[in-house]
Amino acid sequence: MRTLAALLALMLVISVSAQHGPTPVKCCDSYSSHVIPIGKVVSYFTTSSSCYQNAHVLKTVADKEFCVKPDLHWVKKIVDKLDMRT
């Protein structure tokens, strides 16, 4: 009987976890107007295609994130540098 109760409890936890799905998509409402120094950026990612605006999100050594336009020259240099590391 305990085994059955434990199995049902486990199934309940799994089903509740599955309903929440993956973490939400990060989208940018606006672009940062600051030029971030290339030495301060440690990583980046591109926002989802389901977002209203296409953007790169730059993450700095201070663990801050900045939404930037991907077509800017200085952004392309940072992205190229980071891509060369991996």
C-alpha cells in the first residue's frame, strides 16, 4: 500500500513539473544605448525568434545583461570575439 502511495505521489510531482514547461523566453523591450567595452563581456545569446525585437543580450563580468542591436558594428566585433573562443 505504501509503495502505491509513493508511486502516486511521484507521478503527481512529475505531472505538475511537466505542466510548467521550460523557462520563459527572454525578450528585450528596448535596446541599450551604451557601448559595452569588449573586455567586460563574458557571453551573449540571441533572443528568440518569437520575440518582437531581434536582439543580442550581452552578459558582463558584473553579471549584468544588456539588450543590444545585433547589426551594430561594435556588437558584431564582440560576438565574433566570443564565437572564436568556443
